[in-house]
Amino acid sequence: MEQTSAHRKAQNMASKHIETRRKLKAIPDIKTFNSILDQCVLSDDERQLLQLHYLNGKDFRYIADYLGFAEVTIKCKHRTALQKISTIL
């Protein structure tokens, strides 16, 4: 069965997403983590979301409540932030 171009693109994006998450989780300390964030053009919400999720281990439901957004909005912001930060990692 031949894969469509859109399907291959979606698989590639999912693979990059997973790899970026793995790299963020592997960052050993707060200073290094924040240094990487400083290299990206992130909104304050995206930055805080990444810090809460990867440094503090908070789930998206908690972060949504804390930041005053719907959980689905936080998931979208997370995906956008990962796309931005993937070029740095």
C-alpha cells in the first residue's frame, strides 16, 4: 500500500514531536532548560507551559486550569511550542 504525501508528512511531524519531547525531558537542569527556551521565540504562555510540564511535571489539565485556558488550547500551544523549539534541539 502506497502512503500519500500528507500521510508521510503527518508521520514525520509526529516523529519530530516525540523526539523533541524526549530531548526536553532529558535536559538535566533548570538553567540549561531555560537557556534553550531563551533561544526560541516563545510567547510567555508557551514558555510557562513548557516549564510547568517538563520541569514541574504538571499535566495539561493542571496547566490549563492554572493558566486559565481550555485543556485543548494548552495542547495546541504545546504542539506549537514544540515545533518552535525543535529547531534548537
